[in-house]
Amino acid sequence: MRLTLFLFLMVIFTGCVASQEQLQDLSVRISALETQASLQEKRLSALEKALREQKQRLAALEKRLSALEKATGTLTEKRAEILAEIDRTRAEIARLNGLLEELSYQQKQDREAFSEFQGEVLRRLSALEKGKTPSGESARVQKSPPEKPSEEDLYKEGLSALKQKDYEAARRVFRRYLELYPRGKYAANAYFWIGETYYAEKRYEEAILEYQKVIDRYPKHYKVPAALLKQGLSFLRIGDTEAARILFRKIVKQYPRSEQAPLARKYLKRLRR
């Protein structure tokens, strides 16, 4: 709202010749971006709250377990139940951490897009005052790329290419990321997204190999259940139902609380028919 008011005041005090339709279009776009940012903030806050609650729950369970061990010194049925609950809580914390990471990254992208749009609005108003429209190249601020892009920028570039369905470009960027940052915080995700590009192109054998890299190299990563599921689906597409069945069972057994478990059960039910 403040930016919208600012733009209209610019129009009034600088004598801008922009049409009512153009200003209205800019105002609508700004309002949409502000609404989206607000929703992202609320979702991020909810995720952070859920994560804090799960961590508190884990600490309480570990405290109970410690007290129980001191009191009995043996593996009782109650202790086994607490251990199982601790495992489930840790899995939920890992899942929430993954969601929090993805949402934080998306929120950062939205903020950057909004900032870029603000600059574009000001450039358009300036051009309208002079009675001309800026060209695509002159309207952009030219920046010389760094010799070695940051992890964030390179990963963001790969996701952008993937979103635009430019699978070859996405693979090229993610592979470059893995060359520059083989132990980077997005390395497991990069292998997974490379697998996704092959899957989208129906190159299922190559997709299976990329998903396997996530499973072998990052066995505790939150992307492992997703990699197993997509491996199973890839085997289904090439007609190997037995391999698909094995993978779906593995998800149900080892990751029963994952988001992929209900889908794995669904496909297992279909394969029994």
C-alpha cells in the first residue's frame, strides 16, 4: 500500500503522463505480490512453531527415557515405546526442517522478485514521464557475473530452469553446482532434481541411476523417501513391476510416516490386482 501511494504521488507531483490503465495494472501487480509475501510469512511462522514444538517434544521424551533407565536399568516395554516415539519425532523434525528450508528459499525468491518489480515500476514511470517505453535490455541493470557463483545463486538458477521445463539447462546447472560444491547443502537435492529432469523426459533408466545417488550418498536425507518413490514409478514405466513392488514396500516399512508412504501403499494395492 505504501509503494502504491508513493507511485501515485510521483505521478501527481512529477507530471507523469502514464495512463490510468497502466497505473491500475501496476497497482494490481503490487497488491498481488504483497498478498503472496504475507501468506508466505504466515506459513513460515506456522512451520517454525511446529518445529519448535517437535523439538520440545523430543527433549521431553529423551528426558523421560533417561529417567526410566536410571530407575530400572533394563529394557522395559515402556522404554521401547518411548524409543519408538523418539524415532517418530525425529523423523517429523527432519520432515519439518525440509519443508522449512524449501519455504524459506521460496520466500527469498519472492522477496527478490518483489524488489526487482519495484525497480521496474520506477523505471517505467520515469520512461512514461519522458514519453517513451524502456527497451528490454536498457531497462535492466547489467551486472557482471562472479567468477564462481554462490551455492544459493547456482541452485536457484537450476530450479528456475527446471520450473521453465528447460530440462537440459537444469541438468547442466545442477551438475555444475555438484562440481563446484560436491558437499554443498543442496547436493542431495541437486541429484534428485537431475533425476526429475530425466523422469520428465521419460528417460527412466537414467532417472533411476540419479535417484540412487541420493539414496546411497545421503541415506538420512529427507529426500530419500521421494527418491525411492520415483525409482519405483520409473521401474513401473519400464515394465519391471517386481522391482517397483520391492521399492514401494521399502517405503512403507522404513518410512511409514513419510508423505510418500500413502502413495506407496496405493501402488502396492494396484499391483496386487
